[in-house]
Amino acid sequence: MDLSTMNKEQLEAIKATEGPLLIMAGAGSGKTRVLTHRVAYLLDEKQVPSYNILAITFTNKAAKEMRERVDKLISEDAAKMWISTFHAMCVRILRRDISYLGYDTSFSILDPLDQQSVVRDILKTRNLDTKQHNPRSILAVISNYKNQLIKPEQAVAEAAGFQDELYSEIYKDYQEILYRNSSLDFDDLIMLTIELFNRKPDVLNYYQTRFQYVHVDEYQDTNHAQYQLVQMLAAKYRNICVVGDSDQSIYKFRGADIQNILNFEEDYPEARVIKLEENYRSTKTILDAANAVIDNNTERKPKNLRSNKGDGVKIDVNVSFSEREEGQRVVQKVQELSDKYSYGDMAVLYRANAQSRAVEDAFVKSSIPYKMVGGTKFYSRMEIKDLMSYLKVIQNPFDDISFQRIINVPKRGIGAKTIDKLRAHAEQLNSSIYDAIRDADFLGIPAKTVGKLMSLLQVLDNLKEKSKYLTMTELVDEVLADTGYHDMLSSDKTLEARSRLENLEEFKTVTREFDNDNPIADDNLFNFLSDMALVSDQDGMDDNSGVTMMTMHASKGLEFPVIFVVGLEEGIFPSRRVQFDDQELEEERRLMYVALTRAMDHLILSRAESRMLYGKTETNMQSRFLSEIPEELLESAGTMAAGFSGGSGVTTGTGSSFARGPKKRSRIINTNKTGTAFNVGDKVSHKAFGEGIISQVKGEGDNTELDIVFKTAGPKRLLANYAPLEKK
Ligand code: ATP
Ligand code: MG
């Protein structure tokens, strides 16, 4: 194993394998790299069996990356090592032993939409209004209880005041429903694992003995439950290595507690603490900017972090007139940099998912490939939810939440009355709707409907059998065929039905990937479903083909040669909600620090003077975070429309990248910058879409949009000045 590229402190951290170790260091100082090498060192040099090692990462992607890196570093098979997120680890533990807690081992994992529908049902039963009691806020309260390891009974007992009492009661109902459905939400995965360990000391002992070396990355963002879990697992050997950076703690809203890392030395008085002070990721300019920003937080210990790279280029600051223009300028800069970097080297970061739309629009209209990370939008589409519900019912027949979704989709003439009867009967039996159907004959349900229910049951039972020997892709095809779902869509000739079919096809790229990694086995359906449930913010960005778009939160731990940070406006970032709360403001500033330190070579910051967001147009001042960056590090440009809009904030520079003129822009943009005028009826050809005819021209100047019907690609709306179009 080659450790020659490691610096002295890194080496020390890699070799300090026995006893507790805290690596506390700034962004890009090699914390994750050290963790990976440390694991490899244990396997390779210390001959520790991979079976005895646990490494917890913050995201699935990080877990996968770490496994690949370790695989590369060592010759031994690292397959038995547990490298995973907290949640994936708990799924594995619970899958073995959750029956001790009364849940079925085929348990389902709820997604946020399922959770909301459970809460809505509870509110309905209690005759409460969803407007007055927002299901999402209630779920946040429930999540909070769980992260604090407060069980429903305790929550109810300790509740003070009307709202507390009500919400703790709802928590109790919620937990009972989940239990009856053998369903877990995300927070349950951690909470129930701890409960299992508490109730079954021999199970805990098994894992304590097994995991002789425990590692946790991004420790600053663990919540109380996760913290507790780590303590339990590491209690026997106390070989626990945690790495983190208190300046990058950004998940307080999910219960993360920065004190966990700050108190490590109290928890483990014998702990070694190692600081890493060299940053290998970012240029000095970028690092200086990030350090200057985070320096404004008062509640922190100052630390040294110096760049190991040269000065690099200045940071671009673009001031745009509107969010649309901001998007266009991102496109422009992407094109400009695409001579030197691939699209996969670039990422656009924003505060809130809603901000992605304007940038996405600009990418679509200029046909720049991009991928959105996070945004579980795809999985919340109706047809995908339906398919997933079928799969969940096949896996876990107790899952009424999913069953009710598909019992009459496609329409089988099973109405609300029938479902109510089945539900009531299930409740009486303390069982599931699935089981209740077997008694349908005696429930006063019309004979014809009973027949339909029975044949549905038959189909589902058959599919369950098939799930044992089919690949996931084959199973999905069978589900769509046998349940009539595919026919329902293909007989519907609307565009909408067609796009739903396309999405289901698209879903099969996911199943195919799963099939490639997993040989057919009994557990496949369960594993596939839990993988899907654990899809996290950073998933879906594995292919290296397009510009990555994601929230700043999702970017944690990652790095890109080129980073765009958009929407640097007061009210957007820092968001309006936190402006008068010092603690929250400091958390937002840490988020800015995370965003800036993702960049290796190029950092492009932008803001818009007016922005339409959530349907409202607002005019915002420059973000204080932008003002906190020393001016000598910046190179600024005013709006496209007005040139430099002097006076308002950072617009003082001279050599703006935009002002340098079109010479530097890539070929694609230049195609139309010659001023081609497009008219309705013109025949055009597009680099990717081929030949088409213009059906509509809207707007003017840089905003001119063309509706074009392409021969093969169908109708598209493109920006005249940016799309690679030629008139024929
Ligand atoms: P973050 O706080 O953002 O999670 P980190 O401290 O985990 O950052 P890494 O991602 O491990 O930092 O490392 C940042 C970059 O620096 C990576 O590209 C890594 O390969 C590189 N790097 C770290 N240490 C060295 C070294 N000794 N020599 C060369 N490159 C290094
Ligand atoms: Mg890291």
C-alpha cells in the first residue's frame, strides 16, 4: 500500500488505529481520503478481517465511492466490510432481527408521500383540518421525537399545551398504523435499531463484537439517535474514528447536533485529536474567499487551513437582471469553459430546489446535457408510485398504505364502499386488507366484486412467487402486464399516457442497474425496494455526462473543478426565514462555506436583481455572504442588458468575462449570435434534434424563443440565440 502522498498528519491519522480518534479539519483537507486509506491500512497492513470493519458515510454515493477506493487500494476482497449510510446499515440489521420488535421481516419503508397520506388519514379520522394542521409540520414534529429517541407513550406523557398534546397523540396513532402495516419511516430505521439493541443485548453484543473498528464520516451532522447508535456499537472496543468539520454542520433542521463532535473528547477522554491544515482541493483564491466568509461566524473556533495549490483565477461574479438572465449566463459560462472542462466537471448549486427551474430552462433551451441530483420528482410521479406500490404489496402484504393505492388501479370496479368494508374487517382481525379479502364473501360485498378481488389476489400471489426467480426488470414487466397497468396506458392514446409509459420504461434503467449488481436471489425484491427507499440526495449522478445541478446541502463532501453558486441575494440566501436569528444565520453561513469549498479551480457566483420564485417577483439586495468576500478576489460583471449596473454591490471589476466578448464563447453559441432572424415557417436544422419547422416565435433579443416541430424529435421550445440552430 502506497502512503507516500500523505502528509505527516494524515499519515498519523491513518496509523492511529487503536483507541478513539477525532479528525477535525476544514474542507478539502483530506478527511474522507484519510478515512478510506485508514480502512485500507487496517485490512492490508494490520491484517484486520474486512468482516470486523464498519464505515459509515453520509450518502450512498459516498459509500459506493469509498468501497471502490478501498477496492483499488488493497488486494484483499473487501466485500464483507460494511461501508454504508446509517440508514442502509440499519436496514440490514433490522432485516435480520426486527421480528423481535413484532414487525415482519418483509417490512416496507415509507417515502415522504406515504408518510403524508398516513397523517392525512389520521387527521381525517380525528375530524381535523389539514389546512390548520399541516401534515408536513406534523411529520417534522414526529421526526424530531424520533431523532431524540422519544417514544409515543413518552411524548404523550410529557406533552404540555394543546398543540403538543395533539401532535403527540397523532404521533401515537401514526406509529400504530405503521406498526400494523409493518412499515417503517426513515427515522424508525435508526430508532428501532436502538430499541432492538436495548431489548436484545445479545443482538447488540453480536454487532459490538463484530465491528471492532468503527468509522464515521461527516460526524458533525449526526443527530442524537445516530450518535447514540455509534456509541452503542463502539462501546466494546472503543476503536472509533470520527471525522468532521464543525464549520460544515448544515443539517440542524434534521436534528443534527454540532455538539456531538464538539463533545467527542468528553465522551472519550483518552481520544487522540488530529488536525489537518492543508487543503488539496481548492485554489488559494477560492479558499481565501471561503475562509473570509466563515470568519464572520462568532460561535466557532478559528482554524488554519492553507491551500496547497497556487492562487488560481479570480472568482467571477455575475449580476443579472432577472433569474432567466442568470440562467442564460450560467449557460454561457458553461459553454465558454467547455473547451477546457467536460460538462461532468461542472456543477450548479442553489439554496432551494425551486431555484433550479430557471437554470434548467436555460440548459434545456441550449441543449446542454445536465442532470438534477436529489429532487425525488421522478419517483413521486403517479405511474412510478403505482408501480412501486405494487412491488411493495408483493413484498409486504401487510402494507395497506400501498395496497389502497393500487387496489383499483387500473379500474377494476372496486369502489370506496368495498374498500371501507375490507378496512373495517382488517381492523377487526388486526390484520391487513390483503388478508381481509380472503373473507370478502362474508362481508356483504357484491358477488361480482368479490370475483374481482379474488382475481386480483390471485395475480398478486402469482407475482410473489415469480419474484423469487425473476430479475427485477423481468418482474417489473410481469407486474405491468399481469395487473393490466400496461394495457391501461397503452390503450389510452393521450400524450400524457404516452409519457407515463416512457417513464415506466425509464424506470427499467434503474432495475437493470440493480440486476447487473445482484444475481437473482430470494431477497432481491426486498433489497431493491430498500435501495429505492434510501435513494438519497446525491444519487443519480453517477454518470459523468452532464452538468450537475443540486442544492448546496446535497453537495456536501463532493468536489468539482467548476462550481456555480446562483441566487446570492438577501432573502434567498440567507433565506428570509433566518435573517433575524443569529444561530440560524450562522448555519446558513456554514452552508455558504460548504458551497464555496466544493470548487477546485473555478468559482462563479451570481445574483439577479429581480427574481421570480414561487410565482412572485421580488427585488433583492446582494447577499451579505457575497459582500463578505474580499473584493480583490473577485472579478465582476454587470447585467447583460445594462452592462455594468454600477453602485449596487459587487460590480466594480473591469475585465468581466462577459465583456471580453463573444470571441471566447464556444462555437455553439456563436452559431446564432451572427443575428440570424427566424420566422414562422422557416426550416431549420438542430445539432441534436435534426430537421424541423418553426411554428412560433416569441419574445425578442436574447429572450427570443422558438417553438419548433422536429421531424423525429417532436415539438421543442428553444432559445433562438443559444440553441445550435441553422436555417436551411
Ligand atoms: P470535505 O470537508 O469537503 O468533506 P475532505 O476533508 O473530506 O473534504 P477529501 O475529499 O478527502 O477532503 O480531499 C479533498 C481532495 O484533496 C481530494 O481530491 C483528495 O484526493 C485530495 N487530497 C487529499 N489529501 C491529499 C494528499 N495528501 N495529496 C494529494 N491529494 C490529496
Ligand atoms: Mg469529506
